[in-house]
Amino acid sequence: MAPATDDINPASTPVQERDEKKDTGSDTAPGAEETEKVEMVPADMASSLPTEAIRRIWTKGPLIAVFCGLFLMNFSMVFAASSAGVYDPYATSHFQGHSLIATANIVHGIVRIVGYPLLAKVADHIGRPQGFAGAAISMALANVLYAACRNVETYLAGGIFESFGDTWWTITEQIFIADTTSLINRGFLFTLPESLAALPTLYAGTYLGEHMLLNSSWRWGFGMWAAIMPFCALPTIAIMLFMERRGRKQGITYHRLPLRASAGVPEGASLRTRLYHILWIKLDMPGAFLLMAGLSMTLLPVSITGRRNTERWSEPSSIILIVIGVLTFVAFLVWDGKFAKNPIVPLRMIKNRNVLLACASVCLIAMSDSTYRAFASSFLQVAGGFSPGHAVRIDNARRVALNLGGLVIGVAIRFVKHTKPFIIIGCVLVALANGLPIYFTNIDGARVANEAALTTGQVLLGLGRGFAQIPLQVALQAAVPDHEIGMATAFFLSSSGFGANLGNSISGAIWNTVLPRRLGSNLPESEKSNAFAIFRSIVIAQKYEKGTPIREAINLSYRQTQQTLATASLALSAPLLIMMLFNKNVKLQQEDDKRRAAQTQVSEETEVPQSEKQAAPRSTVV
């Protein structure tokens, strides 16, 4: 394994000189303010000083408090998502659109892919508390739309707001943790808020979902979160605002550079000029539009097959959309690579091997996972005979294992101080776990495996993902300087979202093509005319009594289709076994020492008087 110090060398950054202080001509009077005046430069200017000043403010006490706030919000987010997994098949079936689950997932995924880099761009201009507040409002609005929707289009719109809010919260949280922690502890702290929240809520949420379906409705199940989520976000926002005020009192301030100033808008510019500099140059909206259009026209026609015609993907209109989508995506790559001054996706980062492999690996992991999982709940309910909540709980075993695995690996990384061994273990587990469902979904062509076997497979997959993804993200962040960590993290998360999106598209194409064919060939002649109705709604599929020839034919069709998805999932994860060998090992202790030395040099070169340094609050690097 190659040493990290030779392989990963973040670009050196210029030191931002402190403004010259005015000479007052007198010594500091007793009792006068003696705290260090640290003026943080904008994140757009490459410097180690912002990270140093942020860590000086966030000592252990405030960090513990804010992590409690993050835990509370993550608790509500995972609780809501877990219960929503029970509602989704019934809400979409209510609008005769069950087969659109994969399409909805793709639309939501596209929002995440574009949202991560865009929100990372503006994160340092709007502030952390404002980012958390905007995310909470967006998620609350999503649940209002879910609860009040009268058609599947409004339901999908709610998903867009939910994806945007979740993305906003996630990227703000990840950047904040990266700002305030060292590399050696980052793997553990990245997973801590969500993992602790997920362990009790993943299963409790399914019981809540079942309870709401039996005693109320899926509308109320969504609607109650519109009030709960903003309330749970308040502690985090309040702590952030308090710490900003405390920093100003201590003289440790961060002057956020407005978007207008960072975009280079000249004084007295017209509205058109301001919009041009902010939207076209700074935020790279042309790149965002090309990316969104390319993904939409490429992925949606593939997944949407089956809503009215299972062979629709082969029609000229769909083929034209796919071709235009591919060309648009190529145009996006050319634009961001050659012409964009501030590309939405920083292609220059791909030149670093660990960045490229981390993003490619997490993309394949997410793609293989989502290919199998998109219709797993429906499959378990129909072919496995499980209740809605029970089916989601089996699937949630993966998330519980992922969160536990992430915590374990985060702690292990702190002591082992290397990344590559865990990446190899994780990738091997992912490939193994993706192979098991090929057997579990259709044992001897007659039945689904029992609950213990299905859960074991999901646990292995979750552990594999946790073991691989955490060290991959830490290795990626070690490969870039501090001021680029936000964008690198967004790139990593977008790659995961792109993989999940592509996996959902593959899943939708297979499901919407294979299942109708299987139903058409397996159903008795007298029921073949009902094949399309059965395909569109799991409610109709479950109405047929168990043990009857019709239900057995339906179950067989579901098993065969899900087995095809499992085979595709294994094929997608196979390249990980080769890619894992090319990751460069990162020696985290050496990398942290190197960054601390660079920050110390920055502090010395800012020429802060010794008397002020002694009075400054002590920095805590967690």
C-alpha cells in the first residue's frame, strides 16, 4: 500500500494577509478586550485560516450541544423516511401509478445530484444556520404536498421538495463536520448523528406507518411531519446562531462574502449584469441545466416503460429522447470542462486518483443497491406474504447494519489510521451480499427465502456499504485542501446519487418490462386480461387468495422478476473487486499533522501580537 504522504498532497494555498492594524499610540488598558481578532477570509479564497478560526470557536462543549441538535433532526428525518417507506406503495397505487415508484426515485435523485454541488457553492455565502433553516422549511413543505396531493404529479412534486431539503441539510451538516473535526475522527463523526438516530427509528417508523394505515391514512402519516420537522431543527439553528454571536464577542468573526461580491459583480451594475454574474458565472446555471436535462432525458424514458406500454422504450419518441439526453450530457461535460469559469461539477478533481476512485466506487455501490431495492418492498409483500411494515423492516436491516458498520469503521479508523484495508473489506462484502439474493428471491423456483435469510443478506450488504463508504469519503477529503472539502464532498454525494439514480432507472426498465411479460405467460388463460391491472397495483395483486392458481402465478412472476434484478445488481458490483486494489492508502495521522503544521504557519504569518494570542480561547480540534 502506497504511503499517504507520497500519494496525497493537497495543493498548497496562499496565505491571506491580515489587514494592517491601526496604531492607537497607547498600550491596551486593563480590562480592555484582549481576545484574538481573527477575520476569516471568504471560502472562495484558498486559505487554511477559516478552518483554524472555526475550530477555535467550536470547543468541545458547543460541539457536543450541536451534535445533540443534529441527532434530534436526523431522528425526525429518518423516522419520517422509514414510515414513508410503508406509505409509498399505497399512495402511488391510490393514483394507479405503482409502477412509477422507480421514476419518482429518479426524479428525486436528479434533484440531489444537481443540488449537492449547487448548495455547496452557496454554503459559505448564506451561512450554516440559514442553510439548516432552509432545509427544514423545504422538508416541511414537502410533507404538506404529500398530505394534500390529489394526483400523482403533486405527489412527485412533494418528493422534489423533500429531496432538495434533505440534500440541503446533508451537505450543510457534512461541511460543518469537516470544518470542525480532524481527518482521523471524521469518519466516526460523519456517521454519528444519522447512525444514532437511525437505530431506533428505522424499525419504529415502520410500526408507525402500519399504525397510520390501519387507524388513519397515509395522508395524515405524511402531514404530521410538516409540524414536527421544523420544531426538531430549531435546536441546531439556535446553537449555530448563538455560536456566531459568541464568536463576534470574542473577536473571532467570519465575514461571509455575498454571492454578488464573490461573483465579481461591478458596482452600479444593472439587474441583467448582476443575474449574469451570479447565475451564469458563479453558480454555473447553464451547467446545472445541461446536467439536469441530460439526466432526465436519458434516465426517465428508460424507467417510465410500463405505465401505458411496456415496450414504449423502443418507440421512436423514447429513442429520440435518450439520444438527445446522451448528447446533452456530453455537452454538459464539454461546458464544465472547457468553458465554465466556476463549474458545477469540478472536473479538475477527477485528476486525483483517490477522488476519482472514491466517486466511481460509491457510484457503483449505490447503483447495484438501488437496482435491487427499488421494488423490494412490493416483492416481499406480494411474493413473500409479508405485511407492509414487515417488508420495510427486512429492508431496513441493511440501513441498520450500514449505520452500525459506519460507526464501527469510524472508530476503527481512529486507531488503525489507514483507509485502504477497510475499503477492500467493504467492497468484498458488497459483492458477496449482492450475490445472495439471486438464490434467496426464488429458491428452487418455488418460494422466497425465510425472514432470517433475507435479513442476513441485507445485514451483509449494509456492513459492506458502511465499511467501504466511510473510508472512501475520508480518503477523498484527504486528497483536497481544506477550502475544497465542501465541493469534494458534494461531488462524492452527487456520485452516490447518480449511481442510485442509474440503478433506479435500470430497475424500472427491468421491472416494467419483465413483470408484465411474466404475468402474461404465467397467469391462467382466464386471467390474462387482468395482467396489466395486476402489474399496476400491488393492492390488486394481493386481493387474490393465497394458494390459488392465480396467486401462485402472480407470486412466481414477482419472484422471477426480482431474481433478474438481483442478477443485475451482482453484475454492477463486480467491478468494485478490481477498483478497490487501485485506491491509494491514506495515513491519516501524518495527513492531520501536515495540515496542523500548515495552519500553525498561517497563524504565525498573520503576525498576531503575543499578548493577544495568550488571551485567545484555546482551539479544540476534535
